Amino acid sequence: MDNVPAHIAIIMDGNGRWAKKKGLTRLQGHHAGVNSVRRVIEASLDYKVKYLTLYTFSTENWDRPKKEVDGLMRLFPRVIEKEVDRLKNRKVRVRFLGRFINLPDQVKKKIQWIQNQTENFKALNLIIALNYSGRKELVDAVNKAVRGGKEICEDTFREFLYLPDVPDPDLLIRTSGEIRISNFLLYEIAYTELYFTPTLWPDFGRSDFIKAIKSYEERERRFGALN
């Protein structure tokens, strides 16, 4: 393909519904979703995508049942531990996006550990949005500017975001059939191409990922101007 997005963001939705259809628990659905994460990472590497951002856990997700949330907080460090060698072998840099202060200590420690382990790799920037809120990112950016005594404009605002060096997504994919952005990257997706699929996240595979990229290739991006 000639026009692969440099930065793809994904709202990974549908783990719970996938599990319910199969008579499984929601947490089992989240475990199954890890396989789809592996598939899109491999496909991103094969197609030379430079940035892949995955919406993993929002600030609103704390309102889910305690059993599910606790299970997810145990799942995150286990997955990090299990996947680190595979990611290092493929030269993937892992970064995190969000507010980390509320996270359990074991999660914060694993975040710092895997970021340190992979910080020099350049094949793919894998960005995990964890305890993330687009609105909170904007509020935090404004407060950071105020504390620094700086007046902001559109050209300088980016430097106050969580990851200011990361370019805006070219393509945003949402699985499960829901058609909304759910407080994700509100500033960054101003001109991002959107792609919605009914496929539930644990069923999302390489062919689905390629289909989304091909849809992107067929679009004409004008950024408010005329060609």
C-alpha cells in the first residue's frame, strides 16, 4: 500500500459483549482482547506504521464493577511482563499516556520499567492510553501553562500535552459498532480520519486492520482546504 497512516489510534471496544456472547466473564473478554493487541502490533510493524495508540483504560472506567477493575489492574502488569521480550525483539518502544497518580503501585512500577527497557527502540512507538481522559488532558495542559506563567496559542499549546512529540493520529479505528469517540484524544483528532467497524475487539484481526488502512488510502484529506 502506498499511503499507510503514520499514526493509527484504536478504541478497543467490545471485550465485554464478546465474552457475554460466549457465556464468559467480562474479565475473560479482556484477556481475549490481548491477542488482538498482538495482532495489530505485528501488522503495524509489517506495514511500517510509526505510531500506534491503544485506548486501554479511561478515567471513566473506574466506575465499572470493582471485580472487573481489580482484575484489569492485575492484568496490566502481567501482560507487560509477558510481552516485554517480544516487544524488545521487534524494537518496539512502549510509552504511556494518561494520569498515573491513581494507578496501583505495581502498575506504575511496570509502566516505568517497560518504558526504560524500550526507550531507545524506533521500529514502532506503541502508546498505551491508561487512565486517560481527553478532557483531563486539556485541563492538565492549561494548568501546566498557567503554572509556567505562559500565554498559550494554537501553535504552542501542543507542548503542554502529555506526549507533545507524538504527531496527531492520521486514522482512528473504533471496534464493536459504537459510533463515538468517548473522550479520546480530543485535541489530537481534529482532522483525523475516522473508521468504525462492527467487529468486536477480540475478533479484530490482521485482515480487519488492513481493511481500515485501505479505507484510509481511498480518502482525500484536505484539512479544511481545497485540492
